[in-house]
Amino acid sequence: MDNVIVHVGCPSIMDSKDLAAHAASCGADAISAVCPSFVKPSSLDALVLYLQEVASAAPSLPFYYYHIPKLTGITYQINDLLGKVKQNIPSFRGVKFSDVNLMEFSLCVHAYKEYDFLYGVDEQLLGALAFGAHGAVGSTYNYLGKITGDLVKAFEDGNIQNARNIQFCIQEFLIYVFDMGWGLPEFKDIMSLFSGIPLGPSRLPLVSSIRSDHHDAIKDRIKKMDSV
Ligand SMILES: CC(=O)N[C@@H]([C@@H](O)[C@H](O)[C@H](O)CO)[C@@H](O)CC(=O)C(=O)O
């Protein structure tokens, strides 16, 4: 593995700071944090203060903000946030951007060339690459890593039609998953099934509804994608 970015965001800022310091002591390459979202930051400035405090627990490590508004409900515009972190967080290095708003994504990539933008909505990665994404972090890459690597290569080689075909296959797989009503706990089961590594169930309150009679259908669908 070339780079290990340790996620340290927790509901308690004290825990986040402890984890950040621990990550630094273990030789992590970078850290990343979501902001607590049960009790949300009361303003954009409050969010910046939170990130600054967590980053300061591991000042030598590059720091990434993890923006996932669908889950956190924290919806401040990232381009506004970046204007403020620039002066306040010297170790700030970029954003994991897990939102469908590609215009906001593009504005950030364009205005903040010094930062990395890692995209997190796997079903539309190609759109983000077109807007200048520097990488991707997502749940499906745990079992669709090869085909996604092929998508990125096709994009880099200028083979856009091939990249589109691969993205479409990934979308078809995800439509099947969403139609089944599956989400993160099921993704973890698929990861175990596909890797052969028993990763165990998700933590409560997440409960997977995958049954053993779904296994063959999932394996077949993933195998079929290898032939694209
Ligand atoms: C809301 C959500 O789960 N987003 C995922 C995506 O990888 C997502 O599962 C994928 O695009 C399918 O919708 C990631 O951005 C987040 C994620 O994998 C994580 O934090 O573990």
C-alpha cells in the first residue's frame, strides 16, 4: 500500500485528537476527519475551529477534511471552507468529497490547485475525473478496485468511450444493489464474499439483509464486470 490515510473523526473531539496523535506515532501518511454531526457545528467558522484543533494534534501529518453531507447533514460549501482553512490549518492537504454536486467540486478543484480532491461517489467517478479529481475513496473500491482502476486508466489514456462503458457497468451493479435496498452493511458482506477474508458483520445499528442465497448472484454480477 502506497499511502495510509487514517480516519480520526469521532463524536468526541478528545477522541479525535487522541486518534490523530496515535496515527502520527504509528507512521500514518495522513489523517482525515469528519466533523461530529449529532451536535453539528453552529457556523462555518466553528467547523474550521474544530478541524484546526484536530489537525493540531498531529501537525506533521497532512490533513484531509471528509465531506459527506448526505450522512452528516453538514452542508457548508467546500469552496467557502477552503478559503478559511488556508489561513488557519497549515497541514491542510485536501478533501474527500462525497457529494453529488459536481459543480461545487469543480469550483474547488479550479480555485485550490494546491489541494488534493478525492472523490467519493463511486457511481459518478468519471464525471469527477473530468472535473480534475486527483483520486477516489469509496466503499465499492474494496471489491470493484480492479475495474475502477481500468476506468481511471481509460480516462487517462483518453479512451473516454471505454471509461463510459466501465462506469455504466458499475452503475448497473449499484442499481441492482440499491433496488435490493442494500447499503453499507451489505457492502461489507460483499467485501467479505468477494475477498474471501471473513471481515465479520457491521457494528450495530447496521444490519445486513444479504442472505446466502444472494451470494451466487452477487459473484456472477461482479465476475461479469471483469469482461468489460
Ligand atoms: C454515502 C456513502 O456510503 N458513500 C460511500 C460511497 O462509496 C458509496 O457507498 C458508493 O458511491 C455507492 O453509493 C463513500 O463515499 C463513503 C465511504 O465509503 C465510507 O466512508 O466508508
